[in-house]
Amino acid sequence: MSELLSVENLSVRRSDGHELIHGLSFGLAPGERLGLIGESGSGKSLTALAVLGLLPPGLTAHGSVLLSGTQVVGAPGRRLDRLRGRAASVVFQEPLTALDPLMRIGRQVAGPIRRRRGLRGAALRSAVLAALEEVALPERVARAYPHEISGGQRQRAAIAMALACEPALLIADEPTTALDVTVQAEVLALLDRLIAARDMALLFIGHDLAVVAGVADRLIVLKEGSAVESGRTRDIVREPRHPYTRSLVDSARELEAELDRMAP
């Protein structure tokens, strides 16, 4: 099976030459689910930004990132604009990052639908409501501003926007970290259902091993910008090889045991 995303020897450097990501390589096939896990500062989110060509000023990517056959590293902005959305879309940790606070939710969801499908008027309004319904949001949310709905609803709206482009790859960058546990479980179940229904590939980024392992077929463990371990999720969870990975697994098991003791 040909790879949808192929990352080879990816490095991200500051303007002073300091490397934040060191020689990272991985691939992702259509329909596959890959998790990037590590603590804050490990390079998870920078990897996602590099894949999309969205690194902030002062940072540069080196190596190769092929997304749907297009080289992202060094590509001009116009070429990347055509690639984003169609090949890959992203859901960020904080939905307010992706949502315009001065625009109603319905108009924000309408934007990518109009660009992708060329709809106008009544057909566009119907498509917006269908997109919201798909992520379990009521019709009234289309008329609301981001501050007028809950955090969980904002994240669902951000997911609707990302999926409106019908991407081959969804990048989920800590999409549930800012949510409480109950809402987190609902959003994860929603993502799982939508990705399976659309047969999309998933790059899921997180620091919580239990969460990432629950959605990913394979894992890459990052520490200080380097991959210290990779493999099938069940193999890594059962027999972690690197000391850092073992610490993540042990912490997850200790938390699970503590929760079991606290249960009535």
C-alpha cells in the first residue's frame, strides 16, 4: 500500500541552528492510525506543524515530508494552500485557536465546504447543518458565536470544520486535553466513529498514553525531539524497551490502579 504521508530525516531548527527535532522518520498509509506521544517540549506539535508547512517564523524544516506525493519542505505557500484541507486537516488542542471569535459557527463551517464543494445558498446551508449534525451539534449552534457554546461543543465545531474539507489525513493535536474527562471520552468516541466511517488516516498527538493507545494502531515515542521507540501499540504497551517508554507505561498503569481503588 502506498503511503499517504512519508517523513524522512525531518529536523526542525531555530534561526541560531539549534535543533528541536532530530532526524525523525515515519510513514502513514491511507486509513492507518499513528500516535505521537511524549511530554511537553518533546516535539510532537512541531512535527504536526512541519507536516502541514505551518512552522512559525524563526523555525525551518529540513529533510523530506511527502504528503499525498507533494513535497512540503521548502514548498511555496500557494502550493501548500492547495494541499491543506484536501490532503490533511488539523484539529488543535484549544478550539478557540481555530475558531474566529467574531464569526458565527455556521459561517465558519461553511467556509471549507464552499471551497471544497462549490456550494452556495440553500445547498450550502443544508450542508452546514449536516456537518454539525454529524458531530452531534444541534442546529442552534450554527447561529452561535464561539464564546456562547461550551468547550466540548467548540471542539466538535472545530472537528466539523476539519472534516468539511474531506481530508485523507486528520491530524489531531491533543484534541481533548482542555476538556473534562466525560467530554473527553465523548469526543474521542466521535473521532473514532467519523474516522472509521470515512476511512481516513489519523495522526494523533498526545501526552497521555492511555488516550493515545486507545486510538492508535502504532506509536512513536518522542523525547527531546528524538524518536526513542516505535512500533505497534500493543507491543509497546506490553513490552516497552526504552526507559522513557517504560516510565510512561508504568505511570499509566499506576493511575489506572489508583482509579480502580477509588471506584465504589
